[in-house]
Amino acid sequence: MSEHNLIKIAIKQFLQFGYEGTKLAHIAEEAGMKKQSLYFHFKNKDDLLLQVNKTVIEEEINFLQLFFSKNIDLSLKDTLYFLLLDYKRRYLTNDNNGFMFLLTFIPPDSLQNYFLQNYHLFLNHLKNLLQPKFLEEANLRINPDDGPTSFITLLDGLFTQLIFETPKDFDNSLCIFWDIYWNGLIKKK
């Protein structure tokens, strides 16, 4: 089994059982191999977790770069709104986001700083990609430098809906908060 496939299995296991509840034996069993064979790829559970996190962060940064390159001509409003919708879709179809948020907010004690640093790396990429869009918007009511942080705050709140509630709750909250958020950003005409 390839290391990539082992990482995908591990993401699901960590997401379902958390760090403490995830057993290397279960990952090996799902991969159709013996636990000892995992040690060919990873030194221990911490090493596996760190490799999983590295893969997840890289894939999420690649997703962001692709999203922004494909949508370069969209307005700020459409970019932000479609990014929220894409993140919802991604959360529902890809375990990376759930894993990233779980281990950012509930990491193993010994690795807490590591996960926070990696999450901040991800957020900095997102902020850097958002910044030009905010600078292009002529009708902003706020300082363009504050725009990316305001959006990330909205994104975090909506993600909480997906993680702890339902996609329908996300949709309801998006419907309510999008109008409030957008009208708070833009000057009245």
C-alpha cells in the first residue's frame, strides 16, 4: 500500500476517533497490512499524525491557490461567497478540513504548538490570496487590511456549524450572515 493511501486511511481514523482513540493496528487492518508494516513508513503514531497534517495543509493550500487562480476575474463579493460554498462542499466530500479543524482546536497536548503553527501557515496563505481582492474593491467601508481577517472570522463561524451541527444549519446561517457581512463591508450608495 502506498504512503498516500495510508495517509488517507489515517485521516479518516483520526477524524473519527481523535488522536487518543486512533490505533495503528486499526489503520493497518483497514490498509490490509500488519501493524509492523506501518513502521516501514512511519516511526510511530506521532510521526504518522505529523505526516498526515503536512499532507492536509499542503492539499488545502493547493486548493486555495487553484480556487483563486480559477476565479481571478470574479468580484470580491462573488469570490468570498463562492469560496464559502466551495468550503462547504469540500468539507462534505473531503476529510481534510474536518481533520485540520479538529487538530487545530483539539490537538494532542505535546503537539499543540505544532498544529497551531501549521493552521496559521494555512491562514496566512488564505489572507495573502484574499488581500488583493479586498484592495481591488473601491467601495469598502473598512480598511482593506482588515478584510481577510473579517472573512476568516465568518468562515470559522460557519465551519463550526458544519462540524457541530448540519449542512442545513450552515446554509441557514450563511443566508442570514452573508447579507449582514457584505453590507458591513461595503459603503452605502
